[in-house]
Amino acid sequence: MQTKPHLSSTTHRTPVGALTLIASDHGLRAILWPRLSPARAGIQPRPHHHLDHPILKQTATQLDEYFAGTRTRFDIPLDLQGTRFQLAAWRSLADIPFGATTSYGRQAAALGIPTAARALGAANGANPVCIVLPCHRVIGADGSLTGFGGGLPVKQWLLDHEARILASNILSTPWQHPQPLQTRLSMPVA
């Protein structure tokens, strides 16, 4: 007989709303959008409010760093619950680089199942740890924004946020290998 895990939760305020963070003692289980209750998200048993849970504190800190523009990858232990296909789909989201996007078709092809774009869309729609596993980086094959648990305006905000961070880092990062400046024209001027 398997015992149900003890789940802890807290609410964390972010620029995209108050997110509910849920963790077991093994890892982060879910990040829920403001209008999604743990029961409606299939989280069982009901989590207990616990501000000092170490995984919840680590998640809150890393989310703050992400929104501040100082973190581009998360390294939080995860305790994901889903089918083998869902787990593979969710874990593949971590491979999408910060500030980049991909399509469901390209994500499916990367998993070796190029005909599973629709199934990938459904799996991504059930992603329990938004932002940490960045399903917001998956868009339609035509470049359009497609469904997102936090809503399309939030998806656009997250993509714009990452683009702004990349642009500001490019502008503020010194060149590793400075290119020599050409000081005279290579062709004679008449």
C-alpha cells in the first residue's frame, strides 16, 4: 500500500499574477495560475500551506530571479506526475533556450515522433510547472501564439520579457573578441 505524499503550498506574487507553488518532499509538483485551484489541476492530496518548505522557497527565489532578468534556466528538483509521454514532453520544454521559440511540430520531431504535434500540444497544455518548464516558448507553426494556461496576453508578456532581457544583455555585455575597426576605405575615393 502506497501512502499519499505530503504536499505543501504557498502563494507567490509575480509580474504575471499570484502563482500557487506546490511541492512534495521530492520536488516541485506544480505552479498554478491565479484562477486554477489545486483540486481542479488534479493535485491530490490537498496541499497544506507552508511558507518555509525548502523547495517552495527555492522556487520563489528562482522565479524572482527570472522576472528580474538574472536567471535564464531553472535548477529546481521536480516531482512531476503524468504519463510517460507527458513527462517526456514536459522535460523537453527545458531544452528550449531562453528567449527562443519552437513549434509543436519541431518539439515532436526533437522527441523522435514528428507526427505527434497535436498530442504535444495537449501534453504542453497540461504542463504543471509553467515558466520553469517553459511551455510559453512553444508557438504555432505559422508563428502565431496558441493556447496557454495563463492566457495569451501572459504568454506574449513572457516572450517579450525574455526578448528584453536578451537585448539588454547583448547591449551591456562586453565583446569577448573585439573586432578590429577598419580605419580607412579599402577602395580608393575619387
